[in-house]
Amino acid sequence: MSLKIDPFTVGEGRCFVIAEIGNNHNGSFELAIDLINQAIDAGADCVKFQMRHLDQVYRERSLKKAGEDLGSEYIVDLLQRFELSKDEHRKLKSYCDEKGVLYLCTPWDVTSLAVLEEMGVEAYKVASADLTNLPLLDALAKTGKPLILSTGMSRTGEVETTVAFLQARKAAFALLHCNSTYPAPFHDINLRWMEGLRQRHPVVGYSGHERGTAVSIAAVALGASIIERHFTADRSMEGPDHAASLEKAEFRQLVDGIRQVEEALGSGTERNLSQGEMINRENLAKSLVAAAPIAKGTEITADLIKIRSPGQGLAPHHYQALIGKTAKRDMGYEDFFYPADLALHAAEPRQYAFDRPWGVPVRYHDYAAFAKRITPDFYEFHLSYSDMDLKLEDYLEGPYDCDFVVHAPELFAESRLMDLATPDEAERQKSIAETQRVIDITRALKAYFPKTERPMIVANIGGFTMDAPLPKDAIEGYYERFAQSLEALDRDGVELIPQTMAPFPWHFGGQRYQNLFVTIEDILHYCQKLDLRMCFDISHSSLTCNHLGVDFYDFAAKIAPVSAHLHLGDASGLNGEGLQIGEGTLDFDRLGAILKQGCPDTPFIPEIWQGHKGEGEGFWIAFERLEGRL
């Protein structure tokens, strides 16, 4: 069940955040405007005020302060001084409409409700004090507008009475758990009562008066669809609500925390591995490996299997299933077993037909094995930092009658990430030196692949941050440093092509933030400015478009003309990269038509996560599924 408060749908995943300004403007229209601006900057979805006709709310004796209790006398005195006029409320709503933030208001009486109805308010908040005010609730229900009701100061039976009353009138409403003390002691909040409310009505939120943001963020983790917090310019101001309010910086922390928790909650339906976990599983987990050389056709027995790290092969829980199988290939000592070793049939390579050059990603050590099985148009050598110290003649013979591409390492020795744009000058110089080594190695490879006149080097050029994206005004400086790094490199005879990046790259098994060559606007601008072409990584850019909420196919059409090379993999969500073709969300028929139009001759490789396993089985499956589409 959800609650529609245009343009928001409350109760369908995204928490609706209300900045309750209430009377914290202290009667100043100018301060009210300033609080609206601050709340927008702090990330609020809605700003809420209160409206009273005091003669409809309080007894005459109370308004005259004729022997009333001190607490009531104090509140009435403040309200008489701090109420905004009806015209000022109209101006506030118009200002909110202009600024694109939702204006809501709590009517404390039916006369105020009539004023707000004339103003066209989208929904109504009901204060805890009016949860049992059935005549007011009846008038509110008759408006047909969505209602949000705080349940502070109320007993369970009273909540149930109001729920039944509103359900009988077919009202759309939400209940907010609330402790009506200002500020509320943590030990009195009883946050788990949210579940009790949910048993009585499905749309539940939390209106908090406690100090800090932790409890309100925890409420989101417990399923709150709405969070309301009082908002002030200064907690030390006069008035009862200021002490229990959040100032702008803390409200911003609250909103950021809520959005982080929403991302972290997930669906709860299945335990899936994230990209980072898959990386760490590869590095840290264990696999079934051959305990001795095994000839093709041999029955696999227990003494031919052992368990060793890394986790790049068949997981150990397949141990019993593997025993008794017949080896489908010759295996060396400690070679990994793969899922294909359990299957009746494994995918095998063949000569594929594409309208553009197609290639296979390899490492030095497996090039010969792949070359025996398939003859692509080119090979893409993926270098690790340890590969850079190997002798080419130990792995290659040549000359070979095909082209080649090089993929530069992202990680260099001593846990240094390649970053040609970093403001750390010492690290930038180290990245320049290592990149120059990659260029020199690429030139050396030309002796083995003389057909390639100007080999391309795919590179992730850096520009990442640890804990948050770069502010927009800092990004240009990173591109300027990258331009300086390009000038410092001797690139004669090679072409360095930056790779399009996902917004959240994985380094050392953990997430970072990528800032360069992510958006299509930056890519096109800096390709022209720096005279560059790109490696269009389909999977990376799909994740970027999902994150930014832009159309991937429009992105593809724009980048195709500056694409020198293609990495093709499927993708899903924000970090499902390198998926097998057809196992993500991309439409490769549509994408293929775009690429044929925008870059018909651009070469490609299948960039499938661990596609090389099982003697390249993931690559062969990808080629089968891409054939006829490119």
C-alpha cells in the first residue's frame, strides 16, 4: 500500500523527508523564507508549517491567560507572538511552488483547514494533539487529500479508534510513530513500536524529536516510509521546538544517512553477490584444483582433487559432484576445475562472423592456448603489473598474422593505482613513469604483431576519490592534470584511449568514486579538447546511465563516433558489470543498430567477468549471442 502526494509516492521504497519548520520562524516571514531555502539545500522533500485560528483552538480563558496552568500560558504566549498571517502562508506556498519543494501545513482547526483548501495544499499533516479529534479528522477526510498523522501522546486503543474511523471514510493516510517530548529521551522512544503501528495500518513513518540523527536513520532501516524532523536556523532560539530541531548541516547528514540506508536495504529476497564481493571471492576463497596432472578421459577420483586458493575455479561444495566425472580436457598440476567440468557439454570456440573486427582478451601466459583454438582478428593483452616484468620471448614466438591491443594495468606495484590526474604530484609522476613502461612494452609487442601499425592502449586514467564524488568545480583541474600527463608521455606510434568508466569502480575489493570520463558531456568535450578517442565499455556506461538516470541508448549514439574500441558485456543496476550477454538488462539488438550506424568498423572484445574460465567458455557464449547483432 502506498500514499500518493504529488509528485511523491510514499511507501514504495524512497523515504519521504519532511522538514517541519512549524513555528520555528518565530513569526518572521523573512526567516520562514530563509528556512525554506536551507531545507531545500539540506535535501528535504517537503517543508511543513502550522496554521491556527487561536480562538478555534483554545478556550477564551486560556487566551486571556486568566489563571491557566503555566505550561499552557507559555505556549499561548508564544503562539500569539509567532503566528504568520494567512496572506504570508499563501506567499510561502507560492515560493515553495516556485522553488520546486512541496509545501504542507498542519491545520489545527477547521477554519484553518478551509484556508488551506483555498490555497490548494496537496496533503495534510495531523498533529499528535489532534489524533483523537474526530470532528477535525472527519473534515480532513472529506477533502479527499492524503493525511499524515502523528501518534504521540496516544494510547494503543486511541490509535486503533482513529484508524477505524479513517478506514470507514476510505481516507488515504499514514501513521507516524512519535514521542511528543522536546527533545525526547532515547530510552522513551520505543522505536520498535513502529511494527505495532504497521500491524494496524501498513503505511508507517517516524516523527522524531530526539537529539541527533541516529534514531531517525534507524527508523528508515525499520521500514519508515516518512521521516519528519523539526528544522531550525538556530537551536538556541526562543520557543519549545528549537531544542528538538535540526539545523541545516545536521539535517543534511540526516538526509544523506537516509539515502545511504535506502541503498543498503536491498530487496531482502535473495542473497546476491556484489561486484566487490565477487572480486574478493576470486582472491580470498578456495577452489577445487587438480592434485596431479589429469589426462582427458580420466575418471576423476578423490585423490586427484585438492582444495586451494584463490577462488577462481569450482567452489569446494561441488567436491562430491565432481568425483566420478570424466575429465573433458587435459589438466596440469593445480589447474582449476570449472563448472564446465560438471556439465555434459561445454561451449567450444569456432570462427564467428561479424561485420567488424572481433578479438579475444588474453594474458601472456594463456595466449598460446587460445591461439591453438581460435583465430580472431586481434588479441587484447590485459597486463598486470607483474606481467610488465616478464620477457615477451618466453611467451610469444611470432610474427603473428593478426592485430593486437593492450589494456594497461590499473594497479601497479606497491598497491599504487594508476592516476594520471591526481593532485598528488609524486603519485602522478609515478603513474606517468608506469604508463610510459606500458607504452614501451606495446612498442615491443609490435615485433610479434607487425600487422598493427598503431596499436591502441586501453587505460583507466584515474580521477577517482575514496569517500565521495568530486565537487563539480574541482573536476576541470583533474582533466588539466591529465592533459599535462599526456604531454609528458612519449606516445609515438601508439594511441592511448581512455576507457569509459562506471561511477563506482572497485579497487582492492572495495568501492571508490570515479569522476573522469563518466558523463557523456565530459567525454565528448575532452575528446575534442585533448584529441582523444575512447574505449566504449558498454557495461561501465550502462551502470553510469542507471546511476545518473539518463538514457543509455542516447549515450551510446553520442559516444559511438569517438569510439576507437568496444568492450561488450551486459549490465544491471549500479554494480552488475561484465555480465554475460543476455543476463542483464541491455537490448543488444538496439545497441547493435546504434553501433552499426555510429562506428561500423570499430573492433570489439567480449568483456565478460571471468570469461576466460573453462578455457574461455564465457567468451564463446558471448560470441554466440552477439553474432548477427554486430
